[in-house]
Amino acid sequence: MKVFALSRGFKILMYILLAIMLFTFVAVALGPFYDPKVAIPLIYLWPVCAIPIALVICAFLQVEEKVVLDKYSIRKESRLINREILLSNVKGYKSDGNGIWIIPNTGKRIYMSKYMQGVSELEHWLSGRYPDINHMEEIAIYSEVTDHYDEQEHAGRRKRAKIELRVLGVISCLLAIMTWRYNASFPWFGLLLFFCIPVSLYLTLRHKGFIQLIDNSAGGLPGSTFISFITAGGLLGGWYFIEITDYSEVWTTFAIIVAALALMMWECTRDFNRRTKRFYVSVTLLMVLFIANGFFLTIVLNRCLDTSAIVYYEIGIKKKILTIDHYFVESYHLDLEPWEHAPEGIYVNVKAPLYDKLNVNEKVGVYYHKGGLGIPWYEIGEKKKEE
């Protein structure tokens, strides 16, 4: 019999972290009773705090969990969940990088975290006796695609699909860099970048399975979702360095773009097996990316179609702020004085060259636009030189 559990040191660390989280959420929930500045009604505050408090309590009960493997079964024992699977009833296992799922033919699964001692040993033991279900699903997808072709035709189609997708990936990377760096001077780069998404979906349809939505590692079939990632990263630059004063006109155009992308994706995947969990995960991920890209494209279109006259303001700088995140990436911000469209002042993001040129208590130029889609926006730049 073998027992797998968290180490003593890790348990102590978990108890400390969970205690801090529990104290924090309880303090927030009781905030209106001891801090009169908290004006949030209890009817809204308590339900929001109750969910994380309940999850933290459940986590407390699960810290002492252990997985026991003997000659006849695998069982999970804890204060909250007790579950057993006979070895003869094990269908297979899945590994997702965070732990192992042991899947039975009938009944509920058992999950084992990667932080448990001996998890790699258990995975090795399982791999020698039961199939890796993720690998089996990928092989099944690969077979569905390739069984219709002889070996030579299959190799040619797969090579052509990879080349075309890689070329599109290089183009999208270049356009993303250009969009991020030159979004003020050439906003049309963002529009060109966005069209990489429909092209990637077209390639998915054209190559009929040789391009998947997510990479198929077992069969070496490439995935097209990374194009949407790159596009979202590039279009982010068109929104990050400007300020929107009214978002009410954004949502109609945004909804149309997201609906069009979703319809296009559904049509381009008509040859896929849509009854698999892998497909649902892929579609969910793509929809999240479509929502992000739809929002950013709306902002880019509003800028590209803007032909209104620019209204110029000069505003004083109260403070310069440099932040460094946990990836050691620097971000540059300005705290500006109140003005017509920001009566309480504004905190804005700027690029490094502009940040270095400006000093506290100096004036900075604000360029206000009405927007091509009726979405008013402005950007920060250098003060105009007096003629």
C-alpha cells in the first residue's frame, strides 16, 4: 500500500495562506460595521464575500487529504471528500500539468494535485497499466483527418498546412509589433492585423482537419488559436495608450464583431467532431479571445474612421509614476490635473519616450477626438510649441 499526501511544510504554508485569505474576506464582509467610509450595501457585499469564504473553508478541509493505492483500489480520503475506484474499474488517466485525474468506467473521478509527494511515481505506475485518455483523444482526431489519404498525399497536405499557418503567424507577429509601436501614426495597422483572424479560420476550413483549433501534439497537427492571441496582444496597444470618456457607443459594434467571428468560427469548423470535450474547450478559449479582439477592434475602428477636428487642451502634471510588474516589465503613467472631460483628474498610460521628456508641474498636451463611431477619446502628447 502506498500513501500520497502533501508534505508537512507545504501543509503549514497552505494553512497560513488560507488563514490570511479567510481573515481578509471576513474583514471585508464586516467592513460596514467598523468603517463608516465603506458605503457598499450589505445585500451586495455579503453574497460577494460569502463565496470566497466558503471556498476557503472547503480548502481548509482538503489540506489533509491523501490518496491511497493498494492491490485492489485507489481511494481518496479527506474531511470533505471520500471516494474509491477499484483498479478493475479504471478507464484511464489524464494529466493536465497541475495534477492527475484518474477516470473510472463508472462513477466519479479522483484528482491528485502535483504538489502531493510521489505524484510522478503514481503517474509512471498508471502509464504502465492504463491509457492516457488525452493522448487517445488526440490520436483519434489525427486518425479521423488522415485515414482518407494515402501516405504521400497526407504528408503533402500536412506540410502545406503548416507552412501556410507559419507564414500567417509571422505576418501577424510583424503587424502586431507595428500596431503596438505605431498605433498613433498608422492606426490602420490594427485593422490589417485583425484580418489575420478570418484568414486563420479560412485556413482551418481549407485544410479540413490538418489545422486544428488547438495544437494536436500526438499527431503533430498545428492549431490556429495562437493567431487570435497575437492579434489581441497587438490591438491592445491601440487601446492602452488612449483614454475613452464614454463607452456607451462601444457595445453595439462590439456585439456585431463578436457575433460575426463566432458565426465564422462555427462555419469553418463544420468538419470537426463537435461532440468532444477538446472541441468545447477550444471554442470556449476562442470565444474569450473573440470578445477581447471585438472590443479592441471597435476602439481601432473608432480611431480609423475619425475625421472630426481635434480639440487641444493643456493640462498640468501632478505626478510621474513608474511601475514594475513581477515580470520586471516597466510601465509609465502620469497623474494629471482635472480638466473639462475629467473633473477629478486622470491617471493615464504613456510610452517611455514621452515619459522621459516630461517633468512634474509642467504642461502636457491633450488631443481630444469625437470618434468615428461616436466614441469620444483622447490621447496624451507633447505640448504644442508656441509660434
